[in-house]
Amino acid sequence: MEPFVLYSKNHPYLHLAQWESTFPHLVVGMSTRTEENRNYALHVGNDPEQVITNRQGLAKSLSFPFESWTCGEQVHQDHIELVTSADRGKGRETRDSAFACTDGLITDESDILLASFYADCVPLFFYSPDLDMIGVAHAGWKGTAANIGVSMIKKFLKLGADKKQILAAIGPSIGNCCYEVDDRVMEPLYQLLPKAFEESIFIPTTQGHYRLDLKKANQHLLLSIGLAHEQILVSNRCTQCEETLFFSHRREAANAGRMVAFIGKKRSKE
Ligand SMILES: [Zn+2]
């Protein structure tokens, strides 16, 4: 069953139904483009005021204050920041105020919405109930090759999380139906995933080209550090196939809008 379920409000979004029903203080999911082509990122050429209006509208739909949106300046690397209430709101109105060069965000504090932005890359969500700690990480092929998912788990462990309790969810992103890559992409991932061909993470097409299952690559990397299958949810949604729901960098090129992937803890838990 698809873990990311469409929830229709004024600003429709996908929510991670299983986590939200098990842990009712969590707000976790991903925006959709909708008919209005709602873009949530400040770096893709839209009027910033419109982007902020979109963010405020979604914040209202989520019943999570816009002031709590906290963002990294994503650069397809593996740097992770531990977010505290002093950082609340970084990057919500300007990209300059976001955490510089940061693709992973973690916090155990309530009333902070960790927000990151996507066109085809893979959003990784994390929750460790023992510490009540949340995280989100941006994993395109470069972030995946930098092993940001495993870096997130290591950070959770360092902060005291029990590996058996950490939950991960791999969100909507480009599927292997649509994602053909060449040797330049295959080689660094193959270094990390030596069974990638046996596991159908890569399926050869023409000479030097492969269809890449980036969600499965991330799933196998999380399994490799010792998470069990039951701890990992994987979306079946493809951002390129589902044009009415998603922007796609492959389909729409550099100025494609961006969805926002988010996770936060409502204040009421405290
Ligand atoms: Zn597809």
C-alpha cells in the first residue's frame, strides 16, 4: 500500500498516514503542485512573494505555524544540522537565512517544521520514538552517493537513538520507470552498492546506460546499516509519471517548481 496518501484541503498534500496515525503529534508529508502550480522553493525563479504565500497557505492547511518552517540551502551533499529553537524559522522567507550547504535536518524540539525541497530527488524522513526525534534529508543521486541516509542514521545513533526503533520513510521521487542514467552516475553508486545489479537497483538499457531505482538504492543503504525492512516505508509514486501531482526536473528542466517535504512535532505533546 502506498504510504503517502493524498489529503485534500485548500492546499492538498500527501501525508505519511501510518506515522501520523501511530504518532498523532507528528505532521509529516509532501506538498503537491495542484492546478495552481504551487512552487515552494525560493531558488527556482518564481516571485518570492508568491512562494511565501504558497508556504503560508500550506502551513495553514497543516495547522502548523509558518514561523516554524526551518530550511537548509540544499547543495546535493551530506552535511546535517541539528536544529534547535534558536534556529526556528531559518530560510522560511529568504534563502540566505537558511542553513548554508545543508541537506539534512534533525531536531527533537516541538513546533519546528523541518522543510526541504524536491523536484525528482528522494526525500528521506526519519523518526525515532525513543528520543521523539525527527529528521529529513535530501537525497538525489549525488546525496545518495554521499550516503546521506546512512549519515542521518549515524547521527541519530550518536544522539542516543536505539537502532531498532528508528523509522525511515522514502518519499515520492523519480522512479526507475523514468530515470535513465549513465556510467557517471552508476559508478559512484556501484561503489556503495556492490550488489546493485543483482538487486535491480540498476537495470542496463543501452551501452553505458541504466535505469536507476533511486528509492531502492536508499532502501538498501538503510538496510546495510542495520535497519530492518519493517522499519522502512517506501513510496511507489513517481514524480515524472504523476504530472498532476508533482513537478519533475527531468520533465520540466531547471526551472521546475519544487515540492516541499516536511516533518514536525506539534506543540501539544509537551
Ligand atoms: Zn515514472
